[in-house]
Amino acid sequence: MIKNFSLGGLFVETEAASEFGTGHEIELVMKLPPENDIIRTRPRIARVTTNAIGVEFVDLAPSHAMALEWCFHVFRHTIPMPGA
């Protein structure tokens, strides 16, 4: 389950966290709203806890990075912030 998602990466809760190592790459497949195609990327594991991994985007194509930025721009202006 994704617990935190940002322009720099994401934090994923998983029962298999112990199978990952800091510095390793994983394959991440995602579809963002403005994209017609699936995005495949290989983020690097930046942090491992007992039940989660933090991954850092390191190879996003410029068009994918722009799509991600667009999503956050839209989310920021359409989704209510907690406590607001």
C-alpha cells in the first residue's frame, strides 16, 4: 500500500520489506491521469524499515516527470488538505 507519494519518490508499506536492500532498484509500473500509456521506471530503494520501503525516482523520462508534476498541481488544487 502506498503511504506517501511525492515528486521525488514514494513510501510503500509491504510485508516483504525485508526482501529489499538500500540502493537496490525495483521495477515500478504506474499510470498517471494525463498519460495514455503505462509508465515503467526503475526507482532506487532509499530506505527500508520493518514494514515499508522508501523508493526514490532516479530515471524518470522528462515527459513522465512533467506528467507527475501536473498530477500534483491538479491534486493540490482539487483535493482538500487534512484539517482545512
